[in-house]
Amino acid sequence: MTTALYLPEENIDMIAATSVLQQQAADIRTKTINWASYMQSQMISEEDYRAISTLDKSRAAYLAQNSSQVVKTLLNLVSHLSKDSTIQYILVLLDDLLQEDRSRVDLFHDTAGKLKQCIWGPFLNLLNRQDGFIVNMASRILAKFACWGHETMPKSDLNFYLQFLKDQLASNNNEYIQSVARCLQMMLRVDEYRFAFVGVDGISTLIRILSTRVNFQVQYQLIFCLWVLTFNPLLAAKMNKFSVIPILADILSDCAKEKVTRIILAVFRNLIEKPEDTSVAKDHCIAMVQCKVLKQLSILEQRRFDDEDITADVEYLSEKLQNSVQDLSSYDEYATEVRSGRLEWSPVHKSAKFWRENAQRLNEKNYELLRILVHLLETSKDAIILSVACFDIGEYVRHYPRGKHVLEQLGGKQIVMQHLGHEDPNVRYEALLAVQKLMVHNWEYLGKQLEKENENQKQGAAPIAGKA
């Protein structure tokens, strides 16, 4: 039995979300198929011919009296015919039947069960066709079979289907992307399907697409997918490991559409409300503060919204984030910034008191924060991030006696030294300071040398490496 979650967004705009597919479906409905020629060439049985011909003329009445035969015929035709235009017509007919009455999904499941036919196979096979309309209409029907009835999609088929949706989302210039996203919106309402989606690395795909420039409708649909995932407490707790908060905070700061603002705020609220571990909720609050969400909330507070949910969410989030700022220790703030991967010259980095008291804490959780700093030095292209990471590594080594040894074990020393030749003068400067801290043991002597160098710079002498 599928346990679809009731959500306030129940009436998603089907036309807006599947416009290309719907336009083509409207054209296909006007066509007629010569079913007699199929029967004469023995491609379909006389029984199927009578059923499909009558269904074409008087759908509701015939279906009510001959439901089993209709299901049997439609499954036979989808499985055994191959001409694109005919398959297109059958799929539109079948989708219309389901759209008119959701209870017909169970009719298909029950009848297929009695006939010992697999309801999933014929439509999964159509996902491999070349015709885009057939592929996406088959996908839409699969989503309805999987979500609107009492039977769930079998696990092997489910993984194949979710991988298909993920690949379709990620393919370039897919004109059916809104239809693909709509199928995913339906699937992720069912709790059993959410973990399967995470299992095919689906969240990473959503975040990767959202970090590029997509139109606001797709943006809304993909954030909706994240939102329904956050109704599961376990997934809500893990969500920011995929950098959901930084990406959505960036979109929130740029977005002009009220529906996108609303769905982002709803995700943020769930990330605080749904995790069962209060420390996770606190971490999410801190991450939002780090990503300047409070500033966006204060801007939103000045605007008037027709949607009361937005106003309520803005008030809720503002209160929670303000409270988290008051409770925030300097180390919490630092750890959140490092985990976000968005290093900047916030005051905590330059505080000698902070490093005296907290340098050793970079060893916690198997050197988690130190490993992140080294990883950022390896992978980031941002000059500020690289500069701050070099500086922090230098301060760690300076204030923790075994820091030099630990950094060498993590491969960090070599990576810092590679940045001595960086194109940006600030990165070179901070890398050089970090290397000096790695090499020199007499910190008092180094401090005097740096003071002398700074004095020379003020008097116009050349710096050791041009600091911009």
C-alpha cells in the first residue's frame, strides 16, 4: 500500500508543469487510428479490436461495463504494437482515463493481477524508445500507477525508474524537463520511494541542477522535491550534507517569484522542525545564519504577501535564527562556516584568543574541520577561500604543538606549499605565512619578523609577496 503524504501543494499546476507534453497530447487526441487495418493484418485480436473501437466512441459507458476488457486490451496494445503514432494515441487515451478518475489505477493493478500480467514492464520498456513524447508519457503513466494506487512499484523497477528520471533531469536542453520534474514531485510524496531516490544519489543531482541557471518553473519544481523529502525526519537531518542550505540561500537572495520564495522558506522550516535530534536543528539554524538568511528574512519582512504561509514562515524562521545567534559560540560559528565550504574573513579567523582556546578542537571527529580545510585547498578556485584556509592551517599549527605532524599525515603541508606559486598575490602571501609557521618553531621570533615586515610595508618597502 502506498502511503502518499498529504501536502498543502496538492493542486500543482499540471498544465504549467507539463506544457510541451500537454500541447502534443492535445494534437494526438484529434487523430484517428485505423484499428480495422490492424485486425485485418492480424496484429490485434478481434476482441481487442472491438474493445478499442468502442472505447474510442463511448469511453465512460463502455469502461463502466467492461473495465477488465479495457485494461486487458490497452496492456495488449501497448505491449505488442510498435508504430510511434499508434503508441502515442494509446498512451494519451490511457493517461486521460487515469486523469479522469484516480481509482482506475487500482482497476489496472487488480485486473493485471488477475490476468497474471506485469503492469510495469510494458511502460518501463517504452522508456527506451527514441520518441520523446512516448518516453515522457509512459513515464507520466508509471508515476500515476506507482503513486495513485494501493500497490508500490517493485524495488528493481523503482531503482531503474528513479535513475531514469534523474538522468532525464540532468540531460542538456531536455524540452520535457518540466514533465520529468512533475513525475518526481509525484514519486517523492510516497515515503517508500524517498530513500530509493537518495540511494541513486538523487539529492546531489537536484542540487547540481539548482546551482545552474534554470527557469523559475523548474526551479520551483525541484525545490518542491527537496521539500517533500524533508518531511521524512531522517532525510531532513541529512539534507545539509548535500549543501542544500547554501544553494537555497543563494536562490532566495536572487529570486523574484513568490512561489519560489514560499517553497524555499517551507524547506528551511522543515529543516528546523522535522529532525528529531535538536542538535541537528541547531546546526541547520547556524548554517542558515552563516548563509545570510537572516538578512533575506529582514528584507522579506518589509514586503506584503498575499500568501499567509510566507508571512508565518518568515516570522518562525526569524525567531529561530535570532535565538540561534544568541546561543552561538565562536567555535560553533567557525565550524559551521568551515562545513559550508564558504570561507570568508569573518572576525573569528583573526582572533588570537579564538585560536588559543580552540585550535586543538580541529582534532575532533577524526580531524573533521582540518580535513575540510585541506580539501578546500585542494579543490577550491576561489582566492578568498584559499587565503583563509591557508591562514587557518597556519594558526592551527602555531597553537597546537603536534599540528605540524598531523598536517603532514593528512597531506596538507604539500598542498599549502603548492599555493606558494598561486596567481593571486593574497593566496601567495597567506600560503607563505602558513609555510613559515610550519617551518619556524620560535613563534616569538616569527612574530617580531612579521611586525618588522609590516613596518617596512608601511614605509614603502617591497613586501615578501605582493599583498593586494
